[in-house]
Amino acid sequence: MIDNGCLARAAEVLQRYRTRGLTIATAESCTGGLVSASLTHHAGSSDVVLGGFVTYSNALKHSALAVSTELLETHGAVSGPVAAAMAEGALSASGASRTVAVTGIAGPGGGSTGKPVGLVWFAVAGIGRPTVTDWKVFDGDRAAVRAQATEQALALLHHHAGKAAGA
């Protein structure tokens, strides 16, 4: 289910974080744990990956990650503010150095004019760093959207690894 390219990217992320003395936690909705699974596929990943949250429902986004119901009602689960709140909630709950959040519409249904199928929001949060959000609209069926979103989340983690601890 996870392609070799994605697994290779996950290995790169793990090495980069390991070298820098950093840890990761994930907060996933539409990817359903694929980001965490890609990372933990590799032996020894437990020195970098602290854990992950798969929060598919708004209720669990609220209870597990402290995403406010007002934010969910105002912006919807698939939005930059909610992705940022998910990443920040995972950061607070896990104690990781960096977190990545993914929330989107994988399809085949659920899209609208303003939020089409394939729209995915991402956020990366880190201790002492501003939270960064990004979005993409991916093509393809549900599996393709989820795979591309997983790859993008790993790319964002790689990019936001920062400097080595103590540097």
C-alpha cells in the first residue's frame, strides 16, 4: 500500500531527524495513519517517532488534539487553521520536536466548489518555531490522493527538520 518512493523519503526523514536529535509526532485525518506507517516501517524508527494521532472525526480532533469546536465550525475540518491547530495539539500532547498534520478530502465524495475532492491541508509545528501551513489539490482516486498527501507530509517534515540540536 505504501510505495517504495514514499518509504525511501521516510527513511531520509528519519535519518535527518536522528542526526539532528529531533523527534516527530503526526496528526492525521485523510491519510489515516499512512504518514506514521511510512516512518515506522523502518527498524529503529522509535528513536525518532514518538507516536501519532489519527483523528478522523471532528469530535476526536477536539478531544485528542484540543482543536476548538469554534474553529471546526467556522473553517471546517479541511482548512489551514484546523491543520495548524492539529499540529499544535499534537506538539503539546506528544512533546515531540516537530509535528505534521494532514487533513483533506480524499474522495470520491465529500467535495464542494470551495473544497474540491483532492484538497489537502498540511501544517508543521515545532518547539520555538512558527507553525507553517500549506495546501495542495491532488488528482486521482482516493488511494492516489492519500498516497500523494503522505508523500507531501514527509517532504514537509524533511524540509522543516531545521538545524541539529544545540546548533
